[in-house]
Amino acid sequence: MYDASGDMNMQRWLALAALAVVSSVAWNAHATVTANPATVNFNSVELQVPSTSTTALQSDQTGGESVASFDLSACSSEFTVTSSVPVAVPQSPATTTINVKFKPTSRGAKTCTVTMRDSGNANIGTFTMMGTGTGSVLTVPASVSFGSVREPNGSSGMVPISFQNTGDAGTTVTVSNLALAGLDPGDYTIDTATPVAIAAGSAVNVYVTFNPKVGGSRTATLDVSSDADVNPNPTIALSGTGTMAIIAVTDVAFGTVPPNTTGNGTINVTNTAASNPGPLTVTSATITQSSTWFSFAANNGCVGGSTSCTFTSQTAPLAVPMYCMPPTGATGSQTATVTFTSDSDAGGDSVASLTCAAGNYDTNPSPGTGLALGNIRFDQPGSGTVSIINTAGTGDTTTAVTITSMTVTPTNMTMTGEFTVTGCKHNSTTVACPTPAGANKF
């Protein structure tokens, strides 16, 4: 007799077995792929230099798993997986190796989480990559000012410009070339030869000299080429001002100088540059003359009585004292020139003229032809005044005359003691009369 209940039990068993198989398949569809090491550490890597490594993959699924893609969407482009996909991942404990790379483009620590996906784009595992970008950094000033320097022969001297490697330890910057460009590159000179190596945390001075060819603002650029990872080719702005100096000297008119006495005068040396005036350095002066009347006074390094002078670091404005000393018996006048040497630009006046006349100062009594006292009664006094005037001009060196004596000489007199000098005054002030004036009575 057929038992239908047994068939039903069989059907139930078969259904349960099929469900178990489906459940097993569904469970295995979400298998996990793991990486060893789970974190790939590249440590420190120099900028723009690729570093490679590996990690081993294994699956917990019977028969293994296939990685259809590596998702690096959460990573920077500095990290890559270089193995081709799909990657067949065997069941553990077997492994397969994939290749990874880190090429930093900026300094600092970087981290990347890689998601492994199957053909259905499901997440079947992750691993991490990490590394630190290190590099050299060239640090220079944006601009350098050389100040004011006399043209065309002045110089700033070698001015240091600091080049620093502010990058990471162990790096080196090599400066391979230095070049001048811009508006006035010919006014500057590079005094440092290349190549120049700069270790991390160190500084090296590059020297540049400013020699302005003309006056005014003079600019250029210093263009740098190096292998620095950061800021490899900076440009430094150079600036300076060329200053000018135009000499001017004054003439000296000594006026009248008595023989064997000294007349004094001064030559003034100035800088008359109207724009960008700079220091005018006067180095020497020489007298050219046909006589021996003129000489330098002792001053500014000059030897008194000499006809040439070497100045000791004198800059304008400068006062140069001069002498005129006509010899005994000299008459007439003499002229001379004084020529100055300096670092003046063209167009200046560097020659001073000297003029000097030899002669005694006159004294002119007034009235000049005699003193008429008129008719005077016998035994009654009569008086009069004679004024003595110094007729030296205002341009003469000495304007004071000293009267050393006065003498009354009798003419056509039959009696003595009739004339006498009774007193003297200077500018209305009573003074002692020069002897023998007081004793002269006729």
C-alpha cells in the first residue's frame, strides 16, 4: 500500500537542502579579501620620486575570489595600484601579490584607503597605504636694494644674498645657474660661481656687486636655476640708484697786498649736481703760476707754502685756504690758476683763478696841500686839524694802516716854537700821538 506522507517528507527534505545550498551560495557571495600587510608604509619619499611596494591578498572563500577593481577615490593621485585587474585572489592560506606606488607631489604625511570591489561593485575588502613626502625648498629674498652708489666708477662692493634650503632633513639643493636680466643688467655683476650646493637647514651667500653706469634708478633681476623640489627657479628683483657729482670752485681776488706780507683767501669747492647728488671726492689740487706769490695754507692735509696738495679723504663742500705773498720790492699784479682733481662727472668747473696786486697802502692827509690858519694876533693861539685817511679799497687784503711817527718841519720862519702838535684823536677818541710828534715845536 502506497504511503503518500513519505513522499511529502522527501519533498520537504529536498526543499530544505536546496534552501541550504542557496543560503551557502549567498553567504559565499560576500566573501572577504584581506591584505598582508594591511597597511603599506612607504615612509619618507622625496618629492616627484616614485617609491614602490607590494602587499599579499587572500580570500576566505572556497575557490577564491576575483578583485574586479581597486577603488582609490578616497586617495590623492600620489598613490596608485599598478597591478592589472581583475586580480584572482586564492583561498587562504594561498596569496597573490599586487604592486602599489607612492609618488608625492607635496611635502607632508599622506594616507590612502583602497577599497577592493568584485564584479558587482561590492566592497570585498580594504587596505591602507601611507607615506610622507619630503623635499628640498629653495628660499631666497624677493628683492635686494643696493642703495645709492656714485657713477660711473663707484661700487657697492660685493653684497651677500642669502640662499637657504628650508626643506626636509637629508635633502640638498644644487643651484646650477645664475643669470642677470631686466632693464639694466650691465650695472650688476655676479661674483659667485655655480654650481652651489645647499644642505637642508643651511644657507649660502650668493654675492652681487652694483656698479651704476649712469645716474638715476637702475634695476635688474637675478634669475636662479636649481633642482629644488619646491621653488626651483625663483627671480630676485635688484635695485639701486646711481648718484652724480659735478664740481664747482670759486675764484679768489686778494686785492692789494704789501710786499713781504701775506694776503689770505679761500677757494670753496662744492657739488652742483641737480639730480641724484652723491658724494664728490676731491683728491688733489695744483697751482700753476709764473711767479712765486701764491701757495696753499696748511689745511686739509696740505703743507703750508706748497704749490700742490694731496687731500686726505676730503668730500665737498670743501674750503681750501690760499696765500698771496708778494716778495720784497714786487710791483704790479700776478695771476694763477688752481686745478682740482676729483671724481666729478663731466661738465664741472675744476679750475679756480687767483689774482693779487703788490703795493703799499696810501695815507692821504686832508687838506692835502697844507693847513691855512689865517691871520692870528700876536701872542694869541690859532688852531687847525689835519685828518689822515687810509685810501685802501674794500677789495684789498689789509685795510688798517699804523702811523708810527709824525714830524713838523719849519719853513720860512724867523722864530722858533710857533707851531706844535697839541694832540691826536682816532675816530673822535683821544689817543697818544706817535713820537716824536709831541716833541716837535718850531
